[in-house]
Amino acid sequence: MTISKHFLSLLLCLGFLFVHAQQKVVELPLGQKKLLVRVTEPEKFSPDNTYPILLGPGLDGGSLNLGCRYFGSNSEKHGWILVESLVHMENRTAIKVLLDYLEKTYSLNELFILGFSANSEDAFQIASIYNNHFTGVISMPRNPNINDLESLKRLANKKVLMIVTEKE
């Protein structure tokens, strides 16, 4: 009887874990290196549902202790799958490795890329190279490279949100 109560308690605890948000760390192979990626799934995540995915910079210095400061606290409460990495600092073919992982793991509906300041230029470049994968770009406040009009034309039908202030 005691074993049954403990077993039931364990099942209840495991059930609680599976319906709430979770973070996982993935190492994706990049030739001789690995790309460190942290994925935060939303509260009550279910693999049967579709969620928007936001790719953002993060893991400054490759440290898991330094999360993406742009996602803020309680990022699991907003219903997005959040993906932190330093993929924007890698060769542009590395993004394909990350996209392949996301497409195999999740039902992709909407995929956005976030850039902040200098890495906004990277976000625009990545989204223009892989424009058939991205729904849009969120940029704070760096502008895309206006000298590369061909890349910008590939974003003609994409959603672009740029967050700027009067003082920047």
C-alpha cells in the first residue's frame, strides 16, 4: 500500500512537469564545433499544438548562466517557443542546422528572428537568406544594411517590427 501511494505521488509529480514550461539545452553539430542552444517551451506545452517560435540572441559568451536578456523574466508565460543561441555569430550555414532541428522537433507555424542593436543586422541578413523559413523580423533598434537592396527586396512580403525610441 505504501509503495502504491509513493508511485501515485511520483506520477502526479511527473504529470505536473510535463504540462508546464520547460527549458532544454541542445548541442547541435557544426563540423568540428557545436552550437549551444537553449529552448524554452511555454507553460502547458503540448507537442500536439503549434506555437510561434522566436529565435533570439543569447547565451552571451556561450554561458548557460546568461540567458537572453531580451526575453525578460517569466518568458514561458507568453505562449512562444523561445530559442536562444549565438547562431548569428556563426557562419550563415549554421542557421540551416538550427532550422532543421526546429523543423524536426516542432510543428512550425510562425518563425520570427529577433535582433538587438548590432545583431539586428545579422537578424535581417539571416531572414533574407532563409526568407522561405521566416515569418518576420523583430529588430531593436539597429537598421538593416540599406546598401544591400537585393536582400531587403526578399523581405518585401514579411512582417517587420522595429522598436525604437525618440532618443535612439
